[in-house]
Amino acid sequence: MKIAVLVSVGRHPVSGVARYSRNDAAALTLALSLARQHDAALDVLHAGDPSNPALQEYLALGARSVEVLAISAVPAISAASGSQADAATLLAARLRGYDLVLTGTRAEGAFDSGMLPYRVANALDLPLVGAAVDVTLKDGCAQVRQFMPKGLRRRVEVQLPALIAVHPMANATPTYAYARLREGTIRPVAHDARSASAGTPELAWTIRPANAKPVRLAAAEKRSGHARMLSATTTESRGGSVVIEGSSVEKVQVILAYLREHQLVDY
């Protein structure tokens, strides 16, 4: 049996520093467990920049080596990092002949669409099971427990070969060991990027910080429609109060009472 895991480069939610993707790390942990149980060959694949230091963290998580389909990196658009070449086409060509392919549901960048598992499964003509929280193999089939809203779970069975996208809340706890990072290797693999990018427009995207706009608090309108129409056509006062007397604490209490009355704060 041959098992493959597709991994991507994640991003720290606060600092933005490149790191391993927690979703793909869960898929790798499940794959390592299945490989040990069934004595299967396990390959870890990535489409992107082989010099990215975040890939070495997958070695510390248990991968003996990470095979990288080297392509020039741009903002990721799928579960494995995107590029000017079509990552899905490259990965599909490499994954032919595998019995089981595991990947995360999507990568962690701002532009990731989560479409790569579906595109790879379509290119390989494989059934796809999404939102998996655990996977067991039995008699040529994969039994998958799926994550569903409101705490529900559903068990499905799919005939191998198949592609399974692992949910972020999967029953997997990755273990990090620095010694494994030192022992593993990153293996770049040459390929013909021109054939993979044929017919695919180049992605001229740029990354820049998002400009957060201040949100203006607005009190909920409690007047009738007739009163609101009159206020729009006349210059009458819309209510409110002016607090002049009292200490600063009393004035703040008046403001806080107003915010609570109109549900603008929840404390």
C-alpha cells in the first residue's frame, strides 16, 4: 500500500511568520498512524519553494523526508502552496498509483480557496471525502468519520484509492521532535513547469497589509417609521442628554448606561 500526504506552508496568525500548517500536520499524523498499522509506504509532498524553512518542521513532526515539486511561489490558492505553475496538475501527475492521499481541507494564507483537494481528485478521477476527523482502513476500504455542524459526526465508507481531506478538529495530536528535524531531508524534484502551466494564466498577485477601517458604533433605532420620517424632514432633536453636573465617574456611568441600553457593549 502507498500513502501520500500533501502539505503546505502555514502562517502564524499573529506574526505572519511562515510555519507548518496545523491542518496538514493533523493529516500527516493520521497518515503516520495508518502507515505503521498497515506497513505502508508513506510519501510527503509539497508544491512550492524547496528553500522555505517551514518545510523542515514537517520533518520534526514525523516525516522522514519531504519531496518538493519546486515551483516559484506566489500567494497560495489551495491546500498545497500555489505558484505560477499549476500545483494541482503537478501533484496529480506525481500521485498516480497511490492507494490513499491525505491532505488538509485548506491552507492558512489569506488567498487560499481550499480547492486543491477537489482539483487533484478530479484530475485523478478519485472519490473525495472531506472534513475527516479520523480514518481507518479495512478490506480495501477507508472508513471515515466526518465532522458535521453542531457537534454531529457521520461515518462513511469509500473504496480505495481515494483522497481524504482532514478537518482541523481531527483526532490527531502532532508530536514535535527536534532530533527528527535534523535527521530528515528536503528533496527538491525537477519537473517541466511549462507543461503544467499551459493554459493557466499567471497569477499577478501581491501581498500587502490589510487596512482596518474603524467601525462606527450606531445605536439601534427604536422609533416608529412615522417618527423617523418626520425627523428626516424637520430639524427636531433626535434625543439624547447633556451631562454637565457631576464627577467624571458619574458622567462615565451615564455613557456606559447608554451603551448597555442600546446593546453596543456586552459587559
